[in-house]
Amino acid sequence: MFLSSGRVFWAATERLGQLKASREASEALREIVRGRLEALGPVTVDDLGESFELDLDKIQYALSELETEGFVFRGRFTPGLETEEWCERRLLQRIHRYSIESLRQSIQPVSVQDFMRFLFARHHLNYETQGSGPAALQYVLELVEGYQAPASSWESDLIPSRLTDYDPLWLDMLCMSGKVTWGRFNLPQGPVSKSSPVKSTPISLIDRGHESLWRTAAKGEIHIASLSKHAQKIREFLKANGASFF
């Protein structure tokens, strides 16, 4: 009886020692993982397992304890990576802040000189960006669609400055094919003269398929009641302040 009780006692003592050692090992691993995460960015369990050469379940348990403390967050932080990652909370906040600052810097307004260079290239005013032929002319007209200028300036200045070796037959071909039409869509206030257009008459060159849209816009036929409250506020603001940018 005494020997049996002694064996039970020593077995329990040995078990308690094992549990204490196991708990100490778990706490030690948790603190090691904590220190490693403070120096790393987003990292996966597999990466930590390969680094420590330990069982992944033990590392996962240590991470779960740290998550309970609020020390780490889990998620998918690296674009294109589908595996779950872990990252120290303050380090994740810092990365997030740096990312936002980097994005803000990437959308800073360019200089006036850079913007003018872009406009010249965009409108093919640079010789190296100019095309030739009816197809190139149609593309140029899409860029300036709706712009109103004196009738004589279209074929003397606006179009030739954007194309190489411009031939007036190209515009005739587009008009006769029905792809392009011309008209005066922004009429002046007051009585409108019914006389035939002259060289100085402002006209626009547009895609024939868009003609009804331009005529509707010129008449200002907007059904205010059909707009949402937010849309009506935006319309009133633009009407009072003109073109506005964020």
C-alpha cells in the first residue's frame, strides 16, 4: 500500500515537472516569436517554421497566444499572396501609414511644364506623335469633339497642326461616309441670325452617333426632378462655381 502510494506520488511529481517544463518551453517559444515578429514584416507560419526548425503546430499556438494579447494581427497583407500572414500590430500600422504616404506622393500634381508636355503629346502637337490618313484624323477629332472654333480655323490650323501632310480630302471622306458631322451646338444668347455660316462662324466637329447627345446638352434639357438629392447638390455647385477638382 505504501509502495503504491509512493509510486503515484513520484509519477504525479514527474508529470508536474514535465508540465512545468512544457509551459516554460511554450512561454520561451512565445517570447522568441514575439522578438522575431518585432523585426519582421508580414510573415507566414511556414516561414517561421523554416527559420526556427520547429513544429508548425507549436509556432501556431505561440502566435495564437500573441494574438490573444493583441500583439499580432493575422490576415493577407502581401498583394498576390493567398496564404495567411501574421504581423506585429505597431509594425503593421507603420507599414499602412507608409503605404498611404507613398500613394499620396504618387498622385501629387505635376509641374505646369510637365502638364504642357503631356497636352502636346496627347493632342499630337509633337511631330513624333503625329499620324496620317483618315483613321488618324478621326482619332484627332475624337480628342477635340465638341470644341467650338471658327470654321476657317479647322482646316487651316487645328487639324494640320495635329497630322502629318494633312489632306482636306480626308475630312471630306469622313463627312460623306457619315462618320463625322459638323454643327453649331452652343448658340449665343438672344436672337439667333438665320444667315448662312461664314468663315468666322464657330462650329464643332463631332461623331455623328453623338449628335443627339450634343444637341440635348446644348438645349440644357436636364430633368432636375429625376436627379438624386446628391446629384442636384453637385449640379448646383458646378453651376455656381464652374469646373471643380478635388
